[in-house]
Amino acid sequence: MFIAILGSKSSGKTTVQNYLLDNKKFTLLRICRDQRGQPAPRGDNSEGLFFSTALDLLNHVTRHWRSHFVTGDLTRRDIIEIFVRRPFFMLVYVDAPVLLRFKRSVTEKLTLEDFVMQHDVESFGHLESPSAGTRDIDADPSSLSSIRDLVNLRITNSFPSISDFHAYLDGLNLLHPGHLRPSWDAYFMMLASLASHRSNCMKRRVGAILVRENRIVATGYNGTPRGLVNCNEGGCPHCNRASSPNSSYECLCLHAEENALLEAGRERVGQGGVLYCNTCPCLKCTIKIIQTGVKEVVYNLTYKVDEESARLFDHAGVKIRQYVVQEEANFLPVSNS
């Protein structure tokens, strides 16, 4: 594993690096001169292996990819993009609240305003004055904002002591392979959450993925049936009843689970089908899941009928379990509650 660490000033980057060197026996790698042709900043007294260029460093870790390496010298997006192609590379971003970071940097004798100005330059690059016109703040390849989509793991260091921070890092288990490659549960739940973003239901967005032998059989998200007006355009009076709370209309929306099951059909569900859903199935969907022969349901968010659904699944011999998203990697998009 090769871990590159970057993040905001005084956030604890060096602490994470030293944690890996001292506790996990990583080897420190350094680039003799940074990408701008200046001496690479050290920040500590650790010994390490030095390389003339980032490509030389990459060649070394590729030849020795089963060993563990760490660096803090990869700072530009165009360079990091070369590394993220490798399955052994993990980019860790360390951050902390601005005021807390300012208090940690008191030895530098900066005013809060100066510190915030440094933060802005570090995060967004050298911003031009308003009179100079606008530009893309993510265009600077050395700004932190330019690499946010490449980060595997984000760490927030708001801990009062290094020992507390170390305990947190112990819990993260930075060497776990799940940080580099999602487990099947994480993979399918990510797809279910992604599918939910296709929903236009006015009540909530739900996505479902039907799987058999770790192969996707069908996907679904909730919304009005084909050919009808979309829910968010008024197609389902029930879901839009906020404007008329006393409405007695029945809901016209198909649920995500229903859409996935309808797409697959009973024959394609087959033996050992697993349904991943970002929200626990309601009773309406539970009975259909049971009827179509699904043998396991994995969900993320809870729902108001969890216990009743679980009772029916148990009675029918269908396994149900909740997958709790861990702070293990930057795989899952934001869930909808």
C-alpha cells in the first residue's frame, strides 16, 4: 500500500504520517525537489528514500507494491492523477476546523486574518481581485480544492490530543483493503444510492439493486409508472399532498424495490437473489420481495416499519440486515433521508 497525505495547514498531516511510520512500519518516500523546482518541504526529521521526480517514486512503489510506503510530497492534481490509476494507492485528506488549526499554529505568530488568508490560498489557489475578473477556483492544480474528487479517505482531526487522534486512527484501520477497493456490500449499496438520485418522488428518493451471485440482475428507483406525469410535476397527488393535507388520494408511485423486481421478473430473480436498498423496504414491498423469491435484503437507512418488515421476512425465511456505512473510504455518495 502507498499512502499519500495532504490537507490543510496544521490539520495533523505530519501526525498521520508519523503514526504510519512508527506504528505501522511504513517507509517514508520523498521527492528531492517539488513540482515547482523548489526544495521539497520536510516538516519533520524523519529519514526516508529520496527520488528526483514523482515518476521515479512511482516506479519504485510499483516494483515494491506489496510493501507499505507513505509520502506528503504529492501536491499537484496532474501528478496525483497518475498515481490514482494504481490499485495500491490511497490518497488521504486531513482537515480540521479553521479556528482549531489557528490555535495549533500559535508558534508562527500569525493573526487570525493572516491564517485565514493562507487557508484560502492553500484551498483555492491565488485568487485574483474582483476587478481582474472571475476564474475557475479549481483551475490551480496545486490547490486543495482541485483534488477533492480524487481523495479516498477524509479524516477530520478535531481531537484534543495526539493520543486521542492515534486511538481514532487505530479504529480506522488504515491498512484495511476496503479503503482501496469497496466490499461487495459497499459496492452494491453505492449503486443503490446512485440509483436513488434518478428518483423524482416528492416524498423521498429510494434506489434498489437486485443481485444474484454478485452480478446485477436489475435496478430500480421510485416514481410514477411509465407514461404518467412525473411525481415532482404533480403526477402523484398523494406525494404532493402538502398543498392539500386532507387529500385521500392513493399513492401512484412505484417503489424502487417494485421497479427492480418488475424489471427482473421472478425467473431472473432465481435462487439466492439479494436485494440492496438504501432504505428499509416498506410492508408493501416486503410481501412482493418475499413472493418473488429474494433470499436476502440489505438496507442502509431505517424506515418507520422496520420491525414489522423484519418480522415478515423472518417468518418467510428471508435474511435481512442493515449495512451501516463506515468512514472507510470515499465510495458512497450522500444518502437521502
